[in-house]
Amino acid sequence: MNIVLLGAPGAGKGTQASLIAEQYQIPHISTGDIFRKNIKEQTPIGVVAKSYIDKGDLVPDDVTVEIVKNRLEEDDCKNGFILDGFPRNVYQAEALLKIAELDVVLDVDVPLEDLMARLTGRRVCSGCGESYHVSTLGGRNTCAKCGENLYQRADDNEQTVSERLEVYRENTQPLIDYYKSKKLLKSVNGAQDKEKVFDEVRSVLDNL
Ligand code: AMP
């Protein structure tokens, strides 16, 4: 199954992508994670990506498309994949059309006004990548799953989040209509517990 997950920053795409990957045994490919790994390892791609990510802007399309193309050519994608964070604009969507055939595009729908609080309060596990919100942590700073420390992403500050949400509205939201017109779009309500969101996701995927 070849799946694209759409949704604004903070909509819970990463969480749903991990759950889908586990349940359906397909790789979870997050362009944001790939960039963060490159930044940590200070690769040439990481150096380029950091200057855009720190401002909340999109990394240039040529760099991003090349990364995704190479990743989708790997063996583990033969039986399907789940793309999280790509495509983020119509140019990338058109490029993806030439690389792979999609079975479904899942839009995780959350009211835009909820996203600032979700993102600025987000804490991520440095070990397994699990996401939490400060309001549920009760001051704890370690992961309930693996025990590693939690951290706040550098781009989850208020100013960068504002820019990311604006970039989403301008560049990524139009993809909803784009994929609707291609009859690939299914929406799930992302404004509920992650288990409930995943119930909806499963019901869509099992009925394809
Ligand atoms: P994410 O983890 O998906 O929120 O992505 C974090 C940041 O990585 C974004 O704000 C962008 O700067 C960059 N990024 C991730 N995916 C893409 C993409 N498909 N195109 C361009 N930039 C991206």
C-alpha cells in the first residue's frame, strides 16, 4: 500500500504514520526526520536544510524530491510505504506522481487554531521519537515508552511555528483539493485521541 499522509504541522501525522507502519508493516518515511538526522550528522544536506528549517521555510524542492526518490527506490519500499511530510506543495506532488503510484492520501484534519498550542507544547523523545504534550507530562521529562530524555524541537518555538503554519496554508493546504480531484483523498478527524484517529485511519485503509 502506497500512502501519503497530509496534514498541518502538529496534526499528528508522525504519530499516525508510526502506528500505520507497525500495523501494516511498511516503512514510515518522514522527510522532516531525514532532514533532522542529516542536521545532527552535519552532512552537506543537513547544512542546507538547517538554514530553511530554522526559519520555518520549506527546504528547496530539488533537494527534497531527490531524497524521497532515492529513499523510495530502496528495497523495503517494494511492498508499500507511508510518506509523512512529503509532498508539501503542488510541485512535489507532481514529482511524486512520476516516482510512484499512490493508493490513498490521508488528510489528518485538525482546526488550524489548535495547532500553535499543540506545537509549542510538544516534547519529543530523543530515543524513539514518540511525541508528548507538556500538559499531559506532569513535569516528567523522560519517555514512557523507552525512558530516554524528551526535548523540544528547535522549530517548535512560537515564531517558527507561525511561519510553518503560514507556509502550510499557502503551499500544502492546496494539496487537499489537488488530491480530491484525483479521487485519492480521504479525511480523518485529527482532533481526537490518537487511538480514535487510528481507528478511523484503519477503517479507511482496510476498506480500500
Ligand atoms: P516536519 O518534521 O515534517 O514538521 O518537517 C520539519 C521541517 O523540515 C519543515 O518545516 C521543513 O522546513 C522541512 N521539510 C520537511 N519536509 C519537507 C518537504 N517535503 N519539503 C520541504 N521542506 C520539508
